[in-house]
Amino acid sequence: MNKQKLLIIGAIIIILVIAVLAFGIKKDGDSRPITLEFWSVYDKIDVYDELIEKYQKENEYVTIKYYKKSFDDYENELINALAAGKGPDIFSIHNTWLPKYKDKITPMPQTEEFLSLKNFQNIFVDVVYQDFVNDDKIYAIPFYVDTLALYYNKDFFNSAGIPFPPTTWSEFLNDVEKLTKKDKWGNIERSGATIGTAENINRSTDILTLLMLQSGAKMINETRTEAIFNRATYLEEELFNPGENALRFYTDFSNPIKQVYCWNRQMPYSLDAFYQGKAAMMINYSYHIDTIKAGSPYLNFDVASVPQIENREFDVNYANYWAQVVSRNSQNSKEAWKFLLFLAGKENLKNYLEKTKRPISRRDLLDWQKSNSDLTVFANQSLSARSWYQIDNQAIEKIFANMVESVVLGEEIIKGAINKAANQVSVLLMKK
């Protein structure tokens, strides 16, 4: 009987060992297979193929399924899936989306195997902490940070005797006057810069926001209950209104009575105007380098840092980027966060950035990316990138565009337009 019992026990042990070896051992002791679904926009599957294969080899119990979604349908599809209690384990959000997605996200676990707040702050550039840390919790991991920079036509600059792109807005004003060409009736034949209106300028409201932030405007109050970018403040004991100044500066380029008049609502779309040689300068993000090269392969252009306000202690740049989050619906949130940290690791992120040609989000990759001439400017600017809390980025973009157009069309004066816009943003904030 004792021998029989020993044989039975031995057989059971052998079966258990075989079962464990067959299914693999998960690091935390859970042997069940896991599938993580990852949704994003813009990045094709070949961007992640190598990294996914590497992760799955190191973690054989995990299967990663990546889906590239159309930007036009992405948010509706995502919201519907999450509302139904389904959707992906991992998905991408814009850097302005945290306010409306926070309750749909599982923040990074606050355990030793993940990043502490201090480590997160040390690894990523400042704007990432600003955008994605809330209530001392980390909500997202970005793989890149893009910023507005100055595109300029080198042939036009050479012909006008301008040796370098402008580094300050005062230089920008002077260069616009030299580079703009008008016929004898005052019609614009070539614009010095694509700036001044909203509807026919790509990312017009971002440019205006950049000017506001550089001028020192505070966009909302500390409790995030009211927009205050229309308010005056003191600078060196003098009262001035940075928001009004920025709006005036921006719209002056579309005002025919101003010396810097170089743009109007009848001009072509800003991207088209630049690569067709109808504009000497344009302010935009890094992803349009390829757009311009595709539209005009032989255009002699370059990219420089966006102009700054002279005699300021530090630069201010404007950020626009996407980051990855873990869904609250995910049954495998801990494993999803492990995968995101794997992707954001230094060497793995270099692999991603080389394939996507995007600017860095990690501080320790700055020197590495400086060797890429197309992205050096954007990489440098990421350190001084800023953004602001937007309760509904699409609604705010419309409000800002309407503010600009109302001034351009003469429907509102500067003060009236900016006060109206601030009131409208405040209403959005009160609805949160």
C-alpha cells in the first residue's frame, strides 16, 4: 500500500512538472497566457514588429496585438469600445486629452518594479510630467515630444541678403518685411510668413498659444475652474496684458494697414503656400518635414528654432505629442504597464525613434538625436516645451480660431475677442 501511494504521489508530481513546463511560468507565478491589445494612430505595425517580437520572446506567456486606427474614426471608435466595457488594453491619447480620459485609465502601479515619480521626472522632459502626472500618479508614457519650429526657404533668405533665420520675434518682423513681395496694388505675391489668420493656416491656434505662453500669459487659474489668458499682469512694475499682446501681434500679419502685412484669408493653405514657394517662412511641427519633401522634393528649405521674445531668461516652446495609456477595462493592466515601460526603455525607444523620425521624449537621448540634422532643433526644444490644461481640446481650438477670425474680419476688437474666448473656455471648465 505504501509503495502504491508513493507511486501515485510521484505520478502527480511528474504531471504537475510537465504542465508547468508546457505552459511556462509567469514571473509573478501566474501561468495563464495573456493577450494585450494595443490601439494607436499614425504608427504602422512595422514600427513595433521588432520590439513586439523581442518582448514576446522574453515573455512567452504574452501575445501583443497592435492595431493602427484611422485618426478620423479613432476617438469615436475608442469611446464606444470603452463605454461597452471592451476596447484595447493599451491605447494612445493626445497630450491634451488626460482631462477627458482620466477616469478611463489605470495609472501606473506604485510599486518598486515600476517608475517612481522622481524617476519619471528625471527620465522624461518636463512637459511630460506636466501633462501626465496628476494626484501624484503617472497616467501615460510618451515615446516622443514634438514642438513648433520655424521652417524657412533658404533661397528666399539668400536673395534678400538675410544670412540667418530669425531667433527673436523682432528679427522675425524685420525679415517678414524684407521677404514679402507685393504688386503695385498692394496684393501679396509672396508671403514673408504664413501667420495671421486661422482657417487657412495649419496649427494656427497652436502658434497663437505659443505666443501667449512666451508672453507670460497664464491660461487658466490654479484650481482649473476659470480661463485667465485675457487678464493683465505686472512685468517690471508695469501693467500689461500678455494675452492681448499676443493676439494683436498674431493678427497684425493679416492687417493691410500694418507694415508686416503678409497674409490674408484668400491665401492658399499654409503648407501648400510654403512648399509651392509662395511663402518664405512657416511655423510647424517636425512631422511636416516629410510632407514638404513629398510636395516639393527640390525645395531648398531648412528648420530653425522658433523665435523667442528677446531678453527673456529662458525659452518657451509649445508641445504637441501622443502618449500611451492603460485602459481601466484591461484585465491585465500590470502586464500592459510592463510592456509600455519596455517600449520606453532607452535602447528600445531609439529603435522606435529611428523608424518614426520623431523627436525625443527621454532626456538621455538628446545627445544621440543631435546627430540627426532634421531633428536636432526639435530635440533641443523638447527640454523647454510647455502645454496647458485643456478640458476639451477640440472645443478650445474652435474658440481660439473664432477669436482670431473675429479680429481679422473686423467683427471684434482685440479686447472684446479675447474676453469672449476666455468666457467660453471658462464655461467649458465649469462643466467638468
